Amino acid sequence: MLDGHLSEINDKGAYFADKPYTEQAASRAVGQLRNAGSLCTGSVIDSASGSLVLTAAHCLGKLKDGAWEISQATHDAIAAGNSVFIPALEGTAETHEQRFPLGSWKVTDAHVSATSGVDVAVLEIAPDDQGRTIQEVTGAFGVRELQQGEVVQASLIGYPAPAPFHSKSQSVCVGNYTKYEGGGNSQIRRVNGERECWVGGGSSGGPFVTTSENPALAGDVITVLNSGGGGDIAPVVRELVSNIKGGLPAEAPKPEQPTAEQQPAEEAQPAQPAPQENKPAEEADPAEKPSAPEAPVKGIDPAQFEQQPQAPVKGIDPATV
């Protein structure tokens, strides 16, 4: 989770995330999604392909008959390179390199559930010009399913548009969250007695991050921001990533042990050379090997997505808050 310095300006209880974001494990894996002119927040999640980002479904599609739908126009915009993800964006920095410390990454596809109204989407991200996956560069979060009544402390991270953040700085809200009965997109929200922290547009899709049992991860995402909390995303995310090549996190294969019935007695049959089908993995049919990642579409200049700097709110020095 993140710690920050409480801003006396924002009455929702938001903090400025500590800078530089690239030195904070959670901030490093959170970024701004720029999709055909709209702004949201996303987070990199652990996968075998290393190429997946979570955000809110409403950042890309519309709810229709109880499920989400992405229009052909949005798919066309993605194919044209008009959707990018910028991890650890530091929009108040002076130079281009400082504003985009981890680069700008092209979104190649977007997935929403055709059977659920839970507000979550999974994005596929192209490798960079060095062939690296986004997870190799940023790190990643796991996705954790809360149990009914379980209470965890979590940090909501996003890029809100309202002052004093101006879609340029990461905000953080820390609170205690639980999973309530029923469904909907506020099933996971603050415990009774705590006011929800929602800092405005641009934060949508931002992760609610709690600690992870896996030290290799930046944390676990329990939901993404809809408005007053978020939905129970874990089952939907599992469904979506299972249909994406390389979507599920990599797991070490477990060797199969023959049963007593399958294992012949030693005295009944002398040892034989290993059958051909048990040859080492490196001798397998090359056609079964995963193909090399495609190079990103050329000609994308992250600067074209930059907004003009806005005047800072008087009296706020992000370096001191």
C-alpha cells in the first residue's frame, strides 16, 4: 500500500502519492489510460504474457442489457493506435522524459464481459521497441477475491482530473474495505462508518491495492474504481484472462506420477529406452513454440497525447505535500 502526505486542499481525503513514482512499487505499476480523448486509470496485472492491464469497462464501453459492450468505433480507434497506457506518468515534470519515465505503451485490444455487469476491463499491451513486455518494465499486481465480510486495508490509486491533481499526479486514498452482500458495482466499498474516497473523473479504473502474500508482486487488486467503490471483479477477470493467450499467471508444471497400476514391476520387464513422446522439451516441434512478440506499430509519438500544462493551484507545491 502507499503512504502519502494528506492534502488539506482535497476534502475527500486524498493524498498525493510519493514521488518519484518509479521508485514506488505500487505507483510504478499504475498509469493513465488515454483512449481516443478520454482519460482513465489502469494497473498492470500478473500474467504469463506480461502484457495485461486492468481498468474500468465504462472507460471503453457501454452497459447494455446487463452486460458490457465495446463499440466497433472504439475497436477501430484502438487498432489505429489511439489508445495508450502511460505507467507512472508524472505530468507536472518539466521534460518529456521525466513526464513519461517508463514510456507510452500501445493498447492492442480490450476485453469486457458479455455476461456480467461488473465494471472491469482487461487490456492487451504491445511490447516496447526493445521487445520487453510492460510487466517486465513496471512490475505487476495480483488480483485477489475478497470473502464475504472480510475486511482489508487498501489504497485507491488514480489520476483524478479535479484540483489539485489535474490528471497529472497520482492520488492515494487509504481505508478499510469489505465485501457486502448482493452484487453491483459498489459491492466492495468502505466499512460502515468510513466515508468513501472518490476524487473525480480520471480515477475510474484505478486499483484498490492491498498487500500480497507474493513478495514478487506490487500488491493485490481487490477491485477497480466505479464510483462508490467497485464490483467483485476477481471472477470476471479470471473469465476474461482465461480467454486471452498468455492471460493466466505462469505456474510451474507439476510432474505427473504414474499410479501403481500404470507402473510395471521391475522384474516383469527390463528397462527400455525412453519412448519418443517423452523427449526433452527443447526437442519439441518448433511449431508448438510461442511466436516472437510483434513489434509495436511505428509512428506513435507519445507527445501527441500530452495535454497542455495547467496552472498549479495556488499554494500547492507537489514536492512538499
